[in-house]
Amino acid sequence: MSIFDTGREAMKSLLPALTEPIEYRPQGGAPATLNARIGKKLLKIDDGAAQVTLMARRFIVALADMASLPAPGDTIAWRGRNYRVGHPDGGPPWRWHGNTNTDVAIYAADSGAQ
């Protein structure tokens, strides 16, 4: 086993302590409680007139826990707030996280209190 494999396995053992429950609500589907690592990403978007800085939340979840891929307009409930899934710059609402293609980072914007 390589040093990278050993490190990857050690990180997997820490994941339960680094996750929080979220409620993922797909459009037209049943809500699901998922464990997610939560972060944020600052995005700089140039709209032609000015550069705007936006903050998006990143919810990193195991793809195997999801019934379908994240789609724009789905919602996430976390810590008493609702988040609308979608990338602020119009890109895809999710990207692969890591190099194993087992986790996805879902981008979402705060849309208010629950």
C-alpha cells in the first residue's frame, strides 16, 4: 500500500466526525437525510460592468447516498436555513470531489430561513 493509500484510508476514518446531517430535497422526489462535509467557496463573477464576489456553500456528500445527481432548483436544509442548489456562475450545480469519483461537491446559495 502506498503512502497515498494509507493517508486516504486514515482520512476515511475521520469523516464521520467531520460531517453534519443535511436534508436534501430533490424537485419531485422524496427528501433524504445525508451526511455532508460543509464548506464555502468564494466566486468572482464579471458581469461586464463590474466584478461581483459571491459566496456559495459546498455540501460534500457520497454519491452512493443520493438517489439522483443534484439538479438546479433542488433544495438543502441545514442549520435552520434553506439553500437552493445551483452554481452562481451558471455552471453545473455539482462537481466531483477528490480523485475517486465517489463524492460530489454540491453548490448552493442561501435562500432564507426555514
